[in-house]
Amino acid sequence: DQPADVSVGGIVVLRLRHAGQRLQTAQQRATLAFNVLQNELMFAINQKASYDPKRIQVAKRLDNVVILAGGQTVCVITDEDAKGNRSSAFELAQRWAENIRKGILQNVADADSGLT
């Protein structure tokens, strides 16, 4: 499986290297994550300074650690994701969620200052 980067407004926020549940390839997982994050980014840009980065959350769903954006699943952290990044699923999800928050906030700031 080829690694697949997920970006928010051109800022890479996570890299998926492994297949996921339901036999999705890393690229398919990245495409799904990108689509959810694009929607969240558009919401954030419309909200401007009132955007709450706490909309990006790490949660436990069934036996899985997931990253959510406005309640929508960005991605499920697999055991392979965690092993490949030498961390627990929860730690990796926290790191990726923080990257997503920073990416969104940077894009909101850039849009607000007319840089985009």
C-alpha cells in the first residue's frame, strides 16, 4: 500500500501508510479524510475568528480511536497506523488532531488576511 498524505488547505496534517477497515487502501482512507476536512475548513473560514478548534476531537467509537471534525469521522486510527508511527492509537490521534487544528487555524488566518 502506498502512503497517502492528507492536507488541509495545502498543509499536510497526517500521512496514512496502511489499509484500513473494510479493506480500504491508504489512498481511499486519505480521500475520505480529505473530503471531511475540506468541509470543516470551509465551515471554519466562514466562521472566521469565532471558529472553535475543539470541533476537532479524538474519541473512542466501539473499539476504535477516531478523529472527528464537527462530529464527522475524519479517520479511524488502526493498529498498523499506531505501530507505523511508534505510538499508541490514542497518542497518534491526538497528534494528528492537533496538526488538523493548526492547519485549519492557519488557513482561517490566511483567508482573513487575504493570503488565500
